[in-house]
Amino acid sequence: MQRGEFSSRFAFIMAASGSAVGLGNIWGFPTNAAENGGGAFLLLYFILAFVLAYPALMAELVIGRNTRANMVTALGKLGGDTGVGKLGSGAGLFALVVASLILSFYGIVAGWMTAYLVAPAAEITGADSAASWLTTQTVTRDLIFTAVFMLLTIMVIAAGVANGIEKWSRRLMPSLLILMLVLVIYVMFQPGALEGLKVYLMPDFSRISDPDLIISAMGQAFFSLSLGVGTMLIYGSYMSEKENLPSIGVLVTLVDTGIAFFAGLLVIPAIFAAQHLGLQVMDASGAMIAGPDLIFQVLPALFDNMGSWGVYVALAFFLLMTIAALTSSISMLEVPVAYLVETFNLERHRATYFMGGLIYLVSVVIIFNFGTLFGAVVSFTTEYSQPLLGIVTCVFAGWVMKRNALLQEIKNGMPDAENSLFWKIWPHYVRFVCPLLILLAFVQSIR
Ligand code: PHE
């Protein structure tokens, strides 16, 4: 069977950074930064992204392109007919479950974004009661909009690597950049916004030695670069031999951290602009409203108070969120779908609708038991499973894959790899430093 392949370097970068850039960047990062020492968190995050997440990303890309397979098959193949091979396939299967679970909660949040995107459109056309239904949390609304968003995800993935993932990433990622730029500029001109800029960029180093902060920055970096669950691995397996892996990895990391930085320039000044208007931005305990209330109350209130432009700003903002979520959710769904297609020879359309449907059912269960399940699923998948699986991929690249095979793989697209700084550092790095650092942070976090 013919495997899909990305047609160019640009296409791969759009798809991989599309996976990386998501709600984690535009929502998670700015609020984390605002709550945790502003510029200090920013600095810590950049360091961790390059020192810890980038090497782990490279491990996934190298394994993926070398084995040309999904994570289950890839790790199984590398381990061979031994216990290590079985362990690898087992870890791959676990990763597949984690990717699916991430999509099950991500789909709900993305569904909210989609509802809030339709709301200003309804307002513009005068359908005010529809708009207020769309922005009121009810089980019915959540069931419908999670389904709508999941269906979009399914349609892209069913179309395959070139006609689905690549085509849509190439369209959506540049649109996302433009929307973001326009919004940042617009928000900066709102009264009060510059105050937020100061809070965002001024480092408060007293916070940076806090171990909890380091862990939250590490979790943020792993989630944001879509690591551990086999998404980058499967995207890497669709990359051509001609591409230079280390430099592509740097580009993807740069785009991801860059967009997170920009999102901070948008969200934090917006909060201060809202405060300037006298809107409520602090909760009862005096802390800044973060979580869902920030996105679905503070910001919409700000847009409402912006005069006649507000509804268009709201439209642009939630369009940005929906696009960011979609280019990430497709990469999550690709993980189990690629496995079903490659291992059981299932036809891609069927595999996609089957998996998408199954994951939607999990979302439904979460929606009906939101209070107990939502937070638990988020923390099980992103705080525990992703870093642990990150260790597994580093160990497979560093210890299980032969050093020579690693070098040969990197030499494709980088003939002088042997003499590069990358080759001098990275192989030791994924063997020792990455697994140990992740483990350390992990132990710290469960203590
Ligand atoms: N990186 C995505 C974000 O920042 C989330 C993601 C996690 C995507 C895991 C794929 C796999 O929102």
C-alpha cells in the first residue's frame, strides 16, 4: 500500500507547526505566563522548549522517518522480536489511547470555540436569541458543537495526508498568522492595553525558582509541541528523505514558541484593556481570572464594549481559536487512524469515521460527567502520560535505535551531519539528559 507523503518542506512545516500551535499556545500559554511571573515564565518556557522539548521532538521525527510507520509499529520494529519490541508496541498503543483521550477533551473545548465563532455571525445577521443560546453553556449546545468540530476533523483526516492534512494546514496556518497579527495590533491600541504589556514582559524572577513553575512550564512545552503521543512521529513518517531534520525541528519549535509569545501579546493586554473599561477581571480571591472564564466571559465582555467593531473582533478571535484547534485536532486523530490503516488494512475513510465516532462517544461521556471527568482526563493525559511517553521516545531513539542507524537517518537531507554540532550533542542528550530531566520534574510533580 502506498503511504502518504508531504509534498514539500513548507508543507511539512505548516502541518507540524499546525499540530503544535493550538489552544495550548493561544490560551494555555498566556494565562500561565500571566499567573507565573510574566517575563520570567516566558524565559523559562523558551529555555525548556529548546533544551528539553526540541530534543524529544527530534527523537520522534527521526524514529518516524526511519521506520515509516505509526508509533506502535515503529517502536515494535525498533525493539525487534524481543521484550523490548513488545514494550515498544505496548507504549505505542498507550500513546494511541492518550492521543485519543486528548482529542476527546480537546474536541469539547474546540466545540465551545466554534459556538462562540458562530455567535457573532448570528448577532451580525440580527439573530440575537440564537447568539445568546450559543454563548450559554448547556449540554445540548456542547453535544452539538463538539460533534460539529469532530466532523470537521474527520473530514480533513479522511481525505488523507496530501489532500487533507497538507492541503488544510497550508491554507489555515497562514490565515492564523494574519488573524493573529491584526488582532495584536488592534488590541494594542485599546486604552489600558500597554499596562498589560508591561506585566507580560517584565520578569519577576522571584517566581522562577519555584519547582511547580518549572513543572508547569515543562508540561506546557510538551503539550504545546504535541510530544509523546505519536503525532510528531507519524508526521515525521510522511516526510521526504530530502529534508534536513534538525533544521526543520528548529523551525517548528520556533514557530510554536513564537506564536505562544504573540498570543501573550494579544491576551494579556486584552485583559488589561477590559480592566480599564471597568469590567471584572479578578475573581473573588483577587487573582486574575484565567481558565475558561477568561476566554468565555472576560474577553467577550471586552469585545461587547468595543463599539460597533467589537463583534468583528470577536469573530476574528474565535476564528483564530477554531483554526488553531483544528490543525491540532487533525494531528491527534491521525495517530489512531494511521494505526488502523497500516495494521489492519482498513480503508482510510472507514478508519477515520470509526475512530472519530468512538472518540466523540468518549466526549459525550465527559460532557455528561463534566465536573468529575474533564479535569481528570486533562491531568492524566497531559501532566502524567505525555512526559512519561516522552521518556519512552527518547529512550528508543537513544538506546534502542543503533547509533549508526540514527546517523544514517539524519544524514538523509544533511550529508555533513557527522561533523555538525547537532550530532555532537543530541545523541547523548536523548540518552541521558532528556530522560533524566523529565523524570526528575515528574517525580517532583507527584511528590
Ligand atoms: N500542541 C497542541 C496545542 O498546543 C495540542 C496537542 C497535544 C496536539 C498533543 C497534538 C498532540 O494545543
